[in-house]
Amino acid sequence: MKKLAFQGFGWRSPRPGAKPRMSQLALVVAAVALFAGACSSSDEPSTQPGASVTAPAPKGAGNAGGGTLTVFAAASLTESFTALGKEFEAQHSGVTVKFSFAGSSTLVQQLTNGAKADVFAAADQATMDKANQGGVIDGQATVFATNKLAIAVAPGNPKGIKSFADLNKAGLNVVTCAPQVPCGAAAKKVEQSAGVTLKPKSEEQDVKQVLNKVVSGDADAGLVYVTDATAAGDKVQKVDFPEAQQAVNSYPIAAVKGGQADLAHQFEQFVLGTEGRTELTKAGFGSAQ
């Protein structure tokens, strides 16, 4: 059989009986090796014994590079949600949870005015309904906790307040939430149930402002949530009253339109799950009804 000539490498068919020169032989060997290497290369990973193969990451894996999750939440959720935010960050690499705590009605107004957020958690259903009517809620809201009112007084209860009716004692400085705020709306329900009309020294825009008035000594008593009095520790003394059961607030949570829907729903499920339930119960919240 006639031997092939590799023209590009200076190799030609040798004359009969002639021995190929070593330089020509070396070029042939190199060409064959190069050709074999090119034929064996492909886009597939090596399957040779001991070869390390790294599979490409599936699409949608992880948290899309992390990012910031913005949560608008009722002021009464400050302690519990701050703790849950840290737990959520620990379980979602690269994610930062940013909170905006205020009165629920204030937060709804901010959202309807164009404020950007991913999640909204309100202190009552009526406020969430307003947010929904304002077109800022994505999907259905879900109730995750309940709360009720208590009376916060100075440590030792120097004014001797033992009942809701005692808040009408002469000379007593009482502070409540404004009627449009969930804690204020709950106070009005209690007033109707107890047949007592309060004359507050001031009406605040969120429950933390009421609590701070008592802590600072600017008020003798304040109507706050059980959870806020509990969070204050020994700075105040909590006085429970049976009429509070007539105004139990349900706390709903929902994703906000235009936000990060996937991450928002993950946070919702986190709050509704075991971690959320544990932290909320520790703070004094009741279970969802």
C-alpha cells in the first residue's frame, strides 16, 4: 500500500528502499498526536478514572445572588420580627432583611404613595384590607398571629390601677393610640364593651410611642399590646383586664406588588412556619385564629 504523504510537514513518500530521516519521523509522530488529541476533545467532561467532574449549577438554585428584602411591619412586631429577620438571613445566604416599623396605618399610606417594599405585616385585618383596596398587595394575605391590649403602668403600679375602669380616675394621665391606628381601634372597641369612655392625655401614632410615654414618666398609664408590655421587661408593669378579650387583633402578612415576589413568599412561609411560631409565642402573641 502506498504511504500517505504529509505535505504540510515536509514529508513525502520515500523512495523504494530509502529510510525516512529522523526529523521527518518526529514530525509525523507529532502530527498524529495532535490529530488524536483534537478528535478526543469535546464539550463533555472527562470520564476517565479519577477525573474530577463539576456539574453546572441548576437554574434557579440558591437565592438569585441574595439581595435586600424590605419588610414594612407594625410597630408591635419590632422585637419578634427583628429576631426572625436575623434567622431568615442565616438560612438564606446573601440576603439582607431591612425593616420599617411604624403604625400600620402610616405604613399603608406610605405604600399607597409609592414606597417600595416586598412584604407588609399589619396589626389588624382592617388595615390590611385598606392596603388591598389601595392596590398594593400581591395575592392573598394570611393571618399569622393575634394580640390583645393590656395596661402599662410604672413599676410597682404606684397609682393602683387594677381595671380598665380605673383609667378614668381623676387626675390620671392616660395615653392611647389614635383611633385610626389598630391599637387605637381596639381601645375604642374595649371602651364600648366596658361602657367606659376614656379621656386620654394624648393619642399616639403607634403603640411604641404610647409605651415610651409610660416608661419616661410622661403618662401614668398607657393602653398597649400584651407583647409590648412584655418586651419592656421591668421598665413597666403589665395590668391585664378581661374586656381586652373583646378586641383581639389578627395580624395578617402579604407580599407587596412590584416587590421580589419569590423572596417575599419565602419570608411569609418562614413567619408562618415553626421558627416564626416559636418566636411569636415567646413574644406573647396568640396563635392565628
